[in-house]
Amino acid sequence: MDLEELLKNQAGDDGQLEKDSPLKSLKKDLDFYAESIKEVSAEMVAEGYTLFPIFIAHQHEVSVGEVMLDKKELGTSWTVNASSLEEFVDRGLIKDDRKAYFERTYKKSEDYMCLFVVVPEGANFVFYPYK
């Protein structure tokens, strides 16, 4: 899924997002964070930490990954944690039998950030292109 699809899925019957939808601010923050996320993603791959970086975008506390971009420090709406496919599998967030599927559908980390977007209604994987 990409962010545009996620935004459409969150739209009401009239096709409009609620004024207070957190996903509108997510797009803005991701554009602001893109360069930093791309840099960390490249480092994670280059250093052999993972071939599948995952970034968790959240507005509340989560216990996955390490805080990379803190909304409180940056004056933004979303915090981003850095993680990996391996951590998601270790923690049971991605089941072993779904790992190969995830690897096949993962978009190139040089072109897209892989996000695990956590909102009150649940969480979704989203691929968002670097601009």
C-alpha cells in the first residue's frame, strides 16, 4: 500500500479526510523527514544491519525500533523509529511464514521508505517515495 491509498482508505463517504486526520500531517512530516530517513536507510543496508529497513511512524509511544526523529524535539506531529524486518520477525509482528512475501513485495530502499504507520485504528505498512 502507498500513502495515497492509505489516505483514500481513511476518507469518508464524500472522499474527504476528516480535518483532524493524523494522516494529513504524516505526509507533511514525511516530506520533511525524507532526506534523514533515506540516509539512515542507506547506512543500515551498507553496514549490513539489514536489507529491509522499516521505519515506524507513530504519535504515541511504541516499543519497536529506536527513536530516530522525535516529534517533541523537531516540533512535528510524528515520531519515527528505525527498525528492520529481522526485528519485526523476532517480535512476531511479521510471522515467519509471511517473511518471504514481505521480502518479495518490499520496494527498493533507495527509492522508497518502508513505513509501519501506527494510528489508533491499527497499523499498516506503507511505501512512500523519496522526493
